[in-house]
Amino acid sequence: MTVQEAAAELPNARRRARRSPLAAQRQRMGILFTLPVAALIGSLLLIPIGQTFYYSFTNWDGFTSQWIGFAAYRHLFNTPEFVTVLENNAVMVLAIPIAVALPLGVAFLLNTHIRGWRFFRSVFFLPTAVSWVVIAFVARRFFDPDKQGVLRSLLDHTGLGFWHPDLLGHEHSALLAVMITFVWSVFGTNMIIFLAGMSTIDQEIYDAAKVDGAGSFTVLVRITFPLLKRFVSFAFIISLITAFSALFSLIIVMTNGGPGYGSTTLEFFIYEKAFTESNFGVGATAGVVLFVLVFAVSMPLLRLLRSDD
Amino acid sequence: MSALEWVERQRGDVWRRRTGRALTYLVLFAVTAIMLYPFWLMGQMSFRSLPQYYLGKGFSLTTWHDLFAALPIGREMLNSTLITLCSIAVILAVSTTGGYALGTLRYRLSSLVFLIVVCSMMVPMQSMIIPEYINLARLGFINHYYGAIAVYSALGAPFATFLMTTYFRRLPEDVIEAALIDGLGYGSVFFRIMLPLAVPAIATVAVLQFIQIWDDLLVGLLFLQTPAHRTITVGLETIPAQHFQNFPMEMAGSLVSALPAVVVFLVFQRYLIRGLTMGMSK
Amino acid sequence: MRRIIIGGAALAAVAVLAAAAYGAAGSSRSVTLTLWHNYGTGGNAVATKNLVAAFQKQNPDIKINVVSQPGGNYFQLLQAAWIAHTAPDLSVQWTGLFDTKYEKQLLNLKQYFTPAELAKINGAKWSSSNFNPAQGLLVMPLENQFYMGFYNKALFKKAGVTSVPTNWTQLFAACTKLKNAGITPIVYGADPQAIGPSPYPYYDLSYIASGLFSPAQLKGLYTGSTPWTAPALVKAVSNWASMPKKGCTNSDVLTKTNILGAFMKGQAAMIVDGNWDTATLREAMGAKVAPFLPPFTDHPQHGVVQYSGDGFAVSKQSSHQKEAVQFLRFLMSPTAQHIIAAAGLIPDIRGYSATNPLANQMLAFAKSGKIAYPMIDNVIQGDVVTTGMKQLDAALGGNISAEAALKSMKQTHDALPAEQRGPVYH
């Protein structure tokens, strides 16, 4: 290297010298701060998940297990109900965009701070505090096609009484009733997440936009939504995981998976196999399938999250 | 534009704003009715005795009396509170540090760790709870508070870390750079700057996890098999039997169980407001 | 010298104290047992509490901790407890295939009860290994139960139904009369008893089966020698599933809530239920309500579903098996049977009667020559029961045909491993 080149290199070197210790500290601190969550998840979550993967290849009944390899998966996919169950899950996915869009809209409304917004925010969140059993019970009353059913009386009062929906009584519509109830119940959670996300948006941006004369709709589309992209992704993934693996208590009281297998989701199927029939091996196999499904659907969303704004 | 036209335009604006606001309120009140219906139903049913429930009318305090006679409500509420608060403490400790590492520091392997954290949420609980149970039973964790707390913390940590990471990534870098230039280490940056800024997210995690842990049935059932340690949610499940569902008592019990979550939310929403009104004022 | 005397005295004192302590401990050598039940807050829970209290009074050195466990997930919890070796000494078990399922964990009581003692128990065979009392009792039943129909005498009179129907033809005739009088003949809906929604089709299926098979022939359904798609069975279930279309029931059979209330308020004339609601019905309707045998048969109904559905068993893992069995023996005593009757249950030991007149009316069926049948969901495989619950309901709701429903049940049955369809009940 010539002297001129070395002289030219000097600022870089100094920058490198100043960057490396900081970068090294950043790396060290990063690992240090990750240790708690890594230890907790590693010991109490990843180990049983690993065991589940193992048991998915066996016919475990809780006491003894016998390795049967990929036959376990083949047997599962050959079970006729399983195809219905997978179809049900596919239909459930359609509810997710609605479960995300509705609370997003209401969060926007509340963010405009109209009078009484704090009251509304509290009220909208309250159903989250109610247990799934009560929600299911209320839902059954709502969808009851008899005169005492809430939906029926609503329709009668608005002149649509001729249409007698008996959602819970038919195989193909029971799932729709479950989906509606699901959207209702995650409303509060998603709304809170969006409100928390909106708190990261600098108020000055809004003020500047208002000075520029932007209407509220423009503000919504051009400013708030892009900045909330991460949170929308997050809500999407969380709602998906809830729909696929947290609705068990709702379904068992509301429809018990029926009529037929109409409202049996994969999660409900897993519970039936694993707990009701003590067929933990099949439960593990189906659990792995569920994991793969959720992962596949969430992947593109996760990538969206990781892209920098 | 003439003065008249200007007045017309103003009136038009006001009218538009008023209808906009009226519509907004209409929607909000409709949603309110939908959201409050279960509470109204729970209240109505719990104030009927069992025969009155079947006949569909009446008012009585028998059910409430029977509920408190049948279950040790106070003890079970205490157990629920203890277990839930401890679990949340662990979850917050683990997720704020994890979120900081994965969202702000973003060191070399952090994407992989983040992926693992998110994936660990995707295996349904019913599939892996029995291996978990067997492992912890071998270690003697059954029928102890710390067993349930350990499991709840592990189950809630991925979601909390996920939210924290998302939240931390949205926080601006320049604040941190300013602090670093001032000579603060990354550790102090976390405690002095990032944590206070993360209060809305912390409040969100606390409230959501509170409800999830409080209302959980399966973990409480398996890991706390004795009535002394039992949570209220598991306790409520002892009301119905195979051929006898005491609906009014279940409604009364559910109402009692829902109250703490409501209280927690009302308390914590002040911290959520703080974030919203403060914005990102430096 | 003095030290030796003092030392000796001290030793003697210690010896005396130790002997006294041992003696005291020996006389208060008490055993504590744990008992789990899933009886919730109803009559069975009351009976259990009182039984334990009376037993402890008779046996002061045995103490029993009664733990009420959640009804849903009860058996999953028991299994988990057996896996972790934290299981209770005594636990409530359902009888029939529900206890042969857990036979490996339950103490076989063959050596503790003589055949003479077993003969006193109604339906001892359904709580025994391989349904044969000689192979050992597994569960000591707590009570006698019924699947039963109830009808409103006043409404029958109002519609001009003069005699209780005993077969399909008479049933449909009665339905027409009731419908014309503006009364719902039979009300179906979300079962008020079960933890889930939707009707529980096995009350009805038990009575359908009683018209086609003898109790011993029910084994054919278990082994598969009588397939679920047998023509006679298909015909009978089709008749049953056609009831809503024929106007014999309300239209929303799968989703109507609070059907017991509808029956009690006089909106419906008949309901198919069990003995657990007799107290409520009697209180609300007095002498207007009476039991009848659901006539889901071609020939006059000759069977009554009288069956001891649950009781107590001892865990093999218990370290106090003798004392636990003592409690089971106590259940057969007159004291215990009176406690059971006083709690509103129907005693299961021969020679005792119930306190509720409705219950005694139900007991009278067997005394007048009707044949006792088991509850069919206790004697067919669990997987088939699960499938049947969904598919039979779907058939009643008109979503699928009865034949399709039975075909699903047969498919589930055929897919079971051989030892679950074998000659020995597992």
C-alpha cells in the first residue's frame, strides 16, 4: 500500500476502529439479553415439542409407544374425517382478514379521539375477559332458530324474518357460526394491539398532515396504515394461531364439532384423538400437521414483518 | 369565491362532519350493544334459581348463595391471582429483554432466534402438553405453584416476545444513537430509555396474558390437581356433572371470574393512554 | 457411679417414653385415603359427602379426603395422574366399557367379594372384567339409573291420546293427535344434561336396540357379528330419524335450548331423558308427569334401560388397598343405601327403594316383567360412540340419511384394532 492510499484509508480505519468495539458490544449484549427467553423456551417448550415430533411417528397411548414411522402420517391422511377437518381449517382462514380489518377500522375511529372514546375502548375490550364457555353459551342462544334466539328476533324486527337461518343445525353452516363468534371474540385483543401500535406514531406527523390539509381518510391510508404494517402482520399471525389452536373450548360447548364433522377443526380433532380416545400418537401426528399448516400460511406474513420500512 | 359561497361551503363542511360523526357514533353504539350482551346475560341468569332458570323468569339470590357454599371462591381467586401475577412477571422479564435483543440490537443470529420463537407458538398445546406433563411430573413439579407458573410462562413467552420485538423495531434508532454517543452502554440504554418507551406494549402484554392465563383450563387442571392449589377457572368446572348442568351457578361463577380481568384492564388502560397521547415526544 | 445411675435412669426414661409414643402412635395409626369424583354439585356429590361422613364415623381410623374434580376432562386428568403416579386411592368410574378401558389401572376386586355378595348388586356384570362377575368386579356401583321417557298426562288427555304408545304405529298416531291440538309431541334439542350441545342420541338408540336384540345379543354390535348397517337396524333408525319430518318433534331438533323447561312449561307432551331430572320434574309438574318406555319398536316395547352407570373403583397404585375396599363394602350396607336414597338417587342394591315416587314408578317396570337393558353407549366402543354422536344427530337433523350415519359408525368400528373388537371386552 502506498502512503497516499494509506492516508486515504485513515478515516475508514478510524471509523472501523470506532465501530468494532461497539458492534462487538452490541453482539454480546444481544446474546446476553436473549438468554432468559432462550432458556425458558428451550427447556419448557422446545423439548416437549421435540418429543411431540418423536411421538408423531408412534402409536403412543400415554403409557407405551411403538414406532411405526411414516405409516402414522399415511394412516392419518387416509382417515376420511381428516380431509373434512383440513377443509374446515381452510375455510377458517377466510375469517382472519375480517378478524383483523374490523378492529383496525374501529381502532382508527377511536384514535380520532371523539368524545367518549375511552368509554368505547373499554367496552369493546370487555368480551375478551369472558371465558370461552360463556361465549359459546351466549353464541348458542344467539344462533338459536327458535323465537328465543337473538338472531331470529333481530331479523324479525328488521323485516327479514322470512329467512330462517339455522346455522348451528346444518353441517356446512355450523362452521360459519363458529367463525362469526371467533371474529367477535378476538375483536378486543386485536383492537388493543393496534392502539398500542398507533402509540408509536409520532403525533407531529399527524399535525404536519393536518396543516397540509389532508382529510382523515387520506391520513388513514397514506400515513397510519403503512406505519402499522408490522402490527397488521402481527395481528394476522396471532389471529391465525388463535383460530387454529385456541378455539377448542368454544367449539366443544357451541357445537361439539358437529353436526357431523362440520365444525371440527384440526385442533378439535387433535383433542378428540389425544384426550377423548387416549390416542396420543395420532394427536401428536395431527399436531405436527397443524404446525406445518400454520407455518406455511404465516411465512409470507413473517417475511413482510422483517422487511424494513 | 363570494362571501355567500364561502358560507355555503362552511355549512356543507359542518353538515358533512356532523353526519360523519353521527354515523361513527351509530357504529360504536351498535358494537357496544354486541359487546355488552354476554355480561347482561350472565347477570340475568345468575339471579335466577335453578327452577326459575328452566321456567325462564324470576329473581332469586339462591344461586349466588349456593355458589359460595359449593366452592372456596376466595381461596381459588387467590390462587389464580398469585399464579397469574407471577407468570406475568416472568413473561415480562423474559419478553422485554428478548424483544430488545431481537428488535433493537438485531445481532447476527437474531433472525433465526426470532423465527424459532415465533414457530414455538404454532404447535397446538393439546399435542405437546402431555410430554410436558410427564417431564415435569418426573421432576416433581406437579401440585406446586411453581410448576404451573413455569408452564404458563413458557406458553406465554413466545407471543409476548413476538409483540415486544415488533414494538421495539418500530422505535426510532436516533434516540439510541444519541445515548450511545453520550457514553451509555447498551445495557443502560435498555433500562433507562427503551423500557419507559415500551410501556404501552408492556401494558398490552400484561393485560392479554392476564386473561389468557386466568382463563386457562387444561394446564391448571393437569398441573394443580389438588383443591388447595386450584385456580378459579378449574374450580368453576367442578360445578357441572355428567347429567346435571347448573347453568345459573355457572353464569354466576363466570361473572365472578371475569371481574378481575375487567379490573386489570381498567387499571392498565391508563398506561395505554399514556403512550397514545404522549406519542413519541422526546 | 452416680453418672451410671443417672445415665441408666435417663435411658430407662427414654425407653418408657418411646414405648408410650409407639403405643400411642399404634392406637392412632390412621390411614388417609383420597377419593376423586366428578359429580359436580348435584345429588351424587351430596350422596358421596354423606357416605364418606358415615363411613368415617364407623371407621374412626380411616380418613377420606374427598376431592371434586372438573367433570369435563375428568378421565384425562385420571390418566395423567396414573401416568405421574399421583392417582387417588378411590375414584369415580363409569361402568361398562368405560371401566374395562382402564382395567389395567383398576384393582380387580375378585378376592374381596363373594359371588353371594355380587348377586345382591343390580347389574354387577356390567362393572366386571369382561362383563363377567366371576372374573372380578372392577367398580362398585353407586346408584341405579334409567334412560326413560316422560310424558305429560294432562296434555295427553287434552289431545285425546288415551293410552301410552308402545310401538311405532301407536307413536305416530299419538303424534298426529298432539300436533293437531297444537302441542309439540316430543321435544328434542341441545341436551340440558351433557356438557356439550346437541341431543344425546343414545337414550333413543338404547330403546331402538331393545326392540331388536336381547341384552346378550348386544355383544354382536361390539364384535361386529351384527354390523351397524344390519337392515333391521337401518329401518328402525330411519323411522327414528324421520320423526322431525313427520311432525313428531319440534323443527330445531339440534339446537333448541332449554328443552326441559319447554317440557315443564307444558309446551311439549313427551321428552326422552333420564332419572337425574326426576326431582326437578316432580317438583314442577307434580302428578302430571309419568315415565313411559320410548316405543321405538315394531312390537310392543319390552325393555327398560335400567343400568348402574357409575360407581367407585380402587386404583392399583393405591398403597392402602384394603382400607379402600372397606369403603366399597360399606356402600352395600343398609346405612349407605339409605343415605343414597335420601340424596334422591335410586339404590342399586336389591331390596331397596327410592324416595321419589317417579323413581319408584320406573323401578316398577322391571318388577312387572320388563327386561333390563344396559345403556348402549356403555357397551360399545368409545370411538364408535363418538362417531355415532355426530352422525346420528346429523341424521335426526335431516342432514344425512340414517343409513349413511350407521355406515359411518360401521366404518369407525371396522377401523378399530382387532383386540378392541375381540371376544373379550376391552
